[in-house]
Amino acid sequence: MKTVTVPDLLWYGNQPAELSFPERWEVEVLEPRGFKKPALDAEGITRAFENPIGSPTLGELASDAREVAIVFDDITRPTPVKTVLPWVLGALEEAGIPAANVRFIPALGMHGAMNNIDFRKKLGDDVVERYPVYNHNPYENCAYLGESPSGVPVYINREFDFCDLRIGIGCITPHVHVGFGGGGKIVLPGISGVQTIKAFHREVALRGPETMGLGKTEGNVMYKEIAEVVRMSGLQVKIDALINDRGEITDLFVGDPLEEYALGVEAARTHYGTPASPGKDIVVANAYAKYNEMAICMLMSMLSVNFSRGVVVLVVNSPEGQVCHYLIRSFGKEYGGEYYMRMGPPLEGLKLIVCSRYPDRTMCDLFAPAECVATTRDWDETLALLEEEFPAEASVAVIPDGTMQYFT
């Protein structure tokens, strides 16, 4: 048997999983260049903070501040926020800002709230016990900033708006709408009000759907809106990481939210970029970094599989299940959030398998009806189904993390 190792269970021990395939099958691993890059050391992190891009240092900004908001990406993103917090909190302490005047806010957008376990994974035990952490509520307690230049009503988290030093921490990753996540997404939709988020995902998106897609940033209408809202919000500093296949920071960009993001995206193009290999009989897409948003894996899978007779396998181990998304997920048998689309069966000739130790009946609602997806609990069970479909030769593509890659 041939064996391919893929990353697994990022927030639950971070131990890799092994996928085996018959020797008679031709197996190709579609891996981007940056996944094996080593973690950035303390010297590299220090260098990023001491040489901010397009802004004063965090210490200089903190010298005149009284109240501080630190917004961080939620549990659907792999950023090990606690890795960079010693540099952030150290700068605030040196500026004389007491812990009582610093608060953390997760950029939930319209995702479900995080809990204490999630906070500790992202921030570390000491930070959660020393500083207040407030979930973002897009339905209430948002300050109205007026309309953006394009006419979008802008509502922002009230606690964030109250502070005079506003910091964001996240990571740059391929994103289906804005090309690459990170940067100003920490604000829009991260800590925006429901009115703003809905307008962003519909009115703004409809202005130029052809400009959107994984890795597409040039002329992207959604990113243009993000840039406008970020400036309105007053976010002063953004810290963005690139991530390897161990969930570690390999590159760090610190500074002005728009300028650091621009440089980060250029590095991300190579870091996450993956050569395409279409027409495969079997596509195995692993969900790792954004394991609780496994539907993202379908994007690269559909570009890789043979539609006339192919099988797509999503490998996803998410103990807490798929993230609650109030805007686009199902909340009943026939309905869901305002932008939910009830999906029909896959194309004729295409079969779907989800391999998960933690299956549930609604986990596939963003891409197929549950009755149209075969569910397996381990790789041996999955392989048995695949061998029934392809008892002789087969071409196979393995995508190590279908949530953090894009085809170049």
C-alpha cells in the first residue's frame, strides 16, 4: 500500500493522519510550497514588530492610548494568536496601560459564539484569566459609523469603537470571496453589525461576482469595500501570519492594515499556491486548518475530479462539528439563514464521501443533501468503498488541506 500523511486535529492534539492507497493506483499529492516551511522563531517575530509596515511601532501607538481593543480571528481560523501575544501585551505594559483597560474580541462575523475552551486554545490560559474576552454580537451593541463611500451602512462592535487603540490579529489564507482572507476582514465582516454583513455578502458581491474567487484580488469588489470600512473603523494595527501544515506561523506581517496585507498577500500567493491536476478519478481533500468549515474543500475538489465518473472524499475530524453560521447554514428541514441555499444532489456520475469520526446529519448542508453523501467513520471504511468503485487502476489526487490552498 502507498501511504500519504496529512495534518489532522489542529486544536485537539495536532497529530497527523495516514491515508493508504493500493499500489495499483496512481496517487498525486497536491501540496503548496509553504506547507513545509519551518515555524518563525522569536527573533523573526521580534523583527516583524520592530519594523512595522506603513505605521509607527505598536509601542509608539500605545504611548498615547488609554483603552485598547485586541480583535482576533475565531476558532474557524488556524492562527495561534497566543504565539504573538507576548509582543503585543509587552508593548502595552511598557506603555503603562493596565490590564483592566485591555479587552479581547473574537471576529465572529455571523458565526456562533466562542466559549471558554475556544478562548483558551486561541489566547492561552493566562490571557483568558487576566483579561476580559467579549464575544461579538452582530445583532446588538454595534455603533453606527455612517455609510461607506459605496453606500453600505457601517455598524461596528461598540466596545471596539470605544477604544482609542485598535489592534487586529489573524492570518492570511485563500478565501472564496475576497481572494485572500486576513487584513481588514477582521473588521468586515469580523466585528461588523448584521446590516453591514448582509449588505457586504449580497449588494457588494453582486457588483462584480466575476472579480471574486480563491486567490483573486485584482479589482475584487468585496475587498474594495473592506478597505473602505477598515479606514472608517479606525483599526490602526493588523498582525497577519502565514501558516504551515502544522498550524505554525512561518511569516509575519505587522503594521498598517492595508499596507501589511498587500505585502502579505504577495507572499501568500506562493505560500498557498498549488499546481492544478484535473480529471482525477478520486479526489481526497483533507480539512485541517479550517476543519469546521469543511465545505471550503469542495472548491478545489470540483476543479480536480473527473465529473463523468469520479469520487470526492472529504476527510474531516471536527469534534465540535461544523461552525454555526447564522447567515448561510440550515436551521430547519426546508430553510436556513437569510442567504442559505438548499442544495440539490451532486451531478450524475459524481459520488461524495465524508470520512469523519464525528459525523452529524447537518454537516453537509452547504454542498449536498445528507442522503446524497456516504458517511464513513475511518479511512479503512472509506478505502473499502473506493475499491468497490475502482477495483483496477485509478488516478488519485490528495489535497493535504483543501481549506488553505488554491490552484495557480
